[in-house]
Amino acid sequence: MMQKRKVDFGFGCMRLPTLQADVPDSFDYEKIEQLFDTFLAKGFTYFDTAYTYHGYHAEEAVRKALVERHPRESFQLVTKMPLRDFKDEEDLEQIFHEQLAHCGVEYFDYYLLHNMGTNVYEKCKKYHAFDFVARKKAEGKIRQVGMSFHDTPELLEEILEQFGEKLDFVQLQINYVDWEQPNVQSRRCLEVARKYGKPVTVMEPCKGGTLVNLPQEAEKLLRQVRPQDSNASWALRFAASQEGVTRVLSGMNSLEQVEDNCATFRHFEPITQPEEAVIEKVRQIIEANTPIPCTGCAYCTHGCPKQIAIPQYFALYNSVSRTTGSFSSQNVYYNNIFLKHGKASDCVGCGQCEKACPQHLPIREHLKEVAGKFETV
């Protein structure tokens, strides 16, 4: 059993409450303000947003709900350079100044190169993205520099070997399902970060809600061990218990989630070895019930020529896989979604979605499976 230690907790702003589910910038400000205020009142201060979240509007929402309502020294603000979006060195500067304006601040406490991977690494080297963030730190516009990483441990090592001195921390996807998954390799990436002495902030500890909405069999196992603990608490504790992890993020859109997750970190208890054995059983159940391991980040949808609602379709497909008999309700949802978006069968196979996917999923093949399930009945 690991000794107790301090692990910070951050508010992820990728899935803020909205008034309309299919309108990403229809922010429910009354609710967002309540969540932010409660989070601060619980003693936590770290807010993580990004240029691309909520259809490129999340930074402005954070300004209105947080920055304009609280003293600057009372919170830590985090945002990210969109590595898919910038075109050249001049664009890096332009986007950064936009972000300062969007957020209404003069500096960022933490700033990340966003969604680093093979698809953008060469562009980052060509246009000196690592030098850019280091320069902004020297100018006092950034307090701490990091990168969010979605790729192989081999690439992570290459980057840290070459540019590690310009990075203060690394943000990794770590959860008990992805711990050994070949498309994510959470454990090995964490080991690389530790090798280079980089503190790790954890994203997707609940894997986009997958580890909250568990199969009944899996949830029963957790309740037998800790009857009062939520499924989210188990996932957060697993991530926070790993050596080298200093902060865990969670995207929250209800007061219940904020209160439960904050309680987990205010009274943090590391995962024990017997609990790890239970988690392994839960992981096996989840894998058997989740044919498409999508986290719902929606990076794949930006630039889709047919505006296909990929994450929603995958969620419906996974939901069907967990049921037996009729799936008429999922059919209704599918039919409603494609009234405003392309059908799964409308995919033209351009592949831009797969280049953007942090999970490296074969999205085009999965869309064929979705079409086969929902468009042939």
C-alpha cells in the first residue's frame, strides 16, 4: 500500500453544462458558475480549458464564469495551443494573443502544447513550437509549460530527450482500462515521464464516463469492497495513486460530481493491493462490454466533411452492445441525430478523424459497424 501524499485536483472544462446538447456553445452559465464556485469553496483552484473545447468557445465561457467573477490570484488557469490548427510561427503568436483575450487574463498559470502526437510533432519542430512556449514563459506570459500527450511511449521518450528541458510537466491519459491497452499504454508512458523527472497531470481518469457508467456486474464488485464510494471515486483514486502523478483532472457537469470528486481528494486514500485486484476484474468486465473504446472527446469531428456525429454514434453502438433484445430507443436517438448530422454511412473515408483521434481508433471501420447496426433495420 502506498503512503498518503498530496495530489492536486483540477476542473476539466471540456464538457461544461450546456442548454442544448447539440449546440456546444449554448452554455448554462448559471450552472457553470455554481460548479466553479463550489469547486473553489472546497479549496481547489486549478481550471483546465483549451482553445478548441466547445467549438472553440470554452475559453470565453471560462472568462465569464470564472475570471470575471473571482480575483485573479484565487485560481489557476490552464489552456492549450491547438497543434492541429496553427499554420506557422506567426500563427502561434496570433493564437496565443487570442487566448489571452478570450480568457481575459495577462498570463496563464499553466500552458500546454495540445494533443501532441506523431501527426503534429514534425510541424512543431519545423515551426519551433517548443521554443515558442519557452519564450512566452521567459516573458512572464506563462508560469509553467507542459504538453498533453496521446501517442506511444517511444515518441514520448524521443520528445523528452530532445525538448524535455523546455517542459515543466506532462499531461497523460491514465486510467485503469488504458493502463496496459496497446493504443494508449498509460503505464509505460508514465514510466517514461518519471524517467525524465516530469511531474504528471492525469487526463481522462474516468475515460470519458466509461468508468462511471459501469456494467452492473462490475459496479457490484466495487460496492462489495467500498459500499459508500462512487464509481468515479475508484477511478480517480487509481489514477492519483500512481507514482509520479501530482494532479488529476475531471470534467464535471453536475453539483453532485463536484462534491463527490472533491471529497475524494480532500480525504484521499491511495488504492490498496486488494483493491487493485478488484479493479483488474472490473477492467475485464468493461472490456468485454465495450466494443468501441471512445472517450467522447469529439476531436474527430472537427473538419469532418459530412459532419458525422462520431462520438454520439459510437456511444449508441456501445449501449446496444450491453443490451439484449430490442434496441428501439437507441434507434430513435440515432434517427434524431442524423437529422442534423451525417449518417455513419455518409463517411467518405478521408481519414482526418483518425489522424485527430487521441485513442488511435480505426474510426472508418467502426462507422461501417455502426451503419450496419442502425441503418439496416
